[in-house]
Amino acid sequence: MQIFINKLSLAEQVAGNIREQIALGRYKVEDKLPIEPELMKMFGVGRSTIREAIKLLTNSGLLRVQQGAGTFVASITNTTEPFDQRLKRAKNTDLNEVRELIEMKIAEKAALNRTNKDIAEMEKHLSDRRMAATKGLMKECIDADIAFHTSIAQASKNEILADLYRSVAAHLKNWFLDFYEDTTAFERTYMLHEDLLNAIIAGDAKAAWNRAAKIVEPKNY
């Protein structure tokens, strides 16, 4: 069925109609919108109007255009692009640089604020990391590595830092699986991680910062 609209500001009115359909649940996050010819028929407008409407909604963070794949719903609210969505399209190298910066700060704060429960959690994940690395279990090793550093972020007692670290690390997981051929690097850097944990346990913030900085050096990847 064709949808007729006022001929004034066609692109804005088409955008408004699509926005309303998303709000009403016709299209959900990650749903793909109909192709251009279908949208043109649906709204009774030309290709340029559809493209301008899509551009308006993309700029507002509501839609995401993926070259060669189509246009997808990125958010159900008309706001700027959600942070988690932004992380999904970030370069892996950019994500890793953000993670590297956070590593030092959460280590420093964890040394000052960790509890006995936090220490037990970190020790468990580091032990799991070592065991998985020794057995050559790549996925399990990466999971344990992320869990170890996430537990440090949690021990920092800075909820924003912890949430930020979790968000970034979650998007890096697949990259790690592609980047590392085997668990050799994880075995090689075990002692660095143990030194980091010991600095945190000792409450030595400076040493914890320095150990974390050592771990994120490119040569230790």
C-alpha cells in the first residue's frame, strides 16, 4: 500500500514516518530497512528524497548504512549514536589503544581500593588464564584474560572505568581470536600479569601502573 504525504519537506516527512515506525516497533534494532525502490514506492517519492531521509536519520544515530549490505536500525530513540553501537564500528586498533590507556589507570586504582574478594577473583581468573594457555585452549585463554583485566577494573571501584573497560574488551574479543595464532603470547606474558597482580595485592599503586604499562607494550602482544 502506498503512503501519501504532504509535498512540503518530503525528506523530513519521510524521515519522521520511518522514525515513527521504529518507535512503534515495526522495525527493531539491527532490522534491515526495505531497499530504496520499495521505500520510494511506499512513500510515493523519488530516490533523492529517500536518500536524504536516510541521511537525516543516520546523522541522528537512528539508522546505520552498511555499504553493500543495506540500511539497518541502529537505535530505537532519536538521539546521537549509542556508545555501544559506536564501538561496534570502531577499528580494532582504535579499540585496543583505548584499552591500553585504561589498563594503567584501573591497575593504579585497584591497588588502592581492592578488597580480599577482589583479590580472590583476580587470582582465579589469572589461574584460569595460565591453565588455558598451557593447554593451548585459545578461546578459553582469551576469555580468562579478559576476565582477569575486567576484575581489575571492578576492583578499581570506579564504575565508569569498569563499564568502559567491559564495553571495549567485549568488542575486542573476536579481534583477539583472529590476531593470536596460538596461546604462546599468553604463556610468555604470564609473569608480567603475575607481577601486576602482586603489585595490586601489595597496594603499590605506582608499581601496578608500571606493570600494566609493561603488559600493553606492543612487543608483549
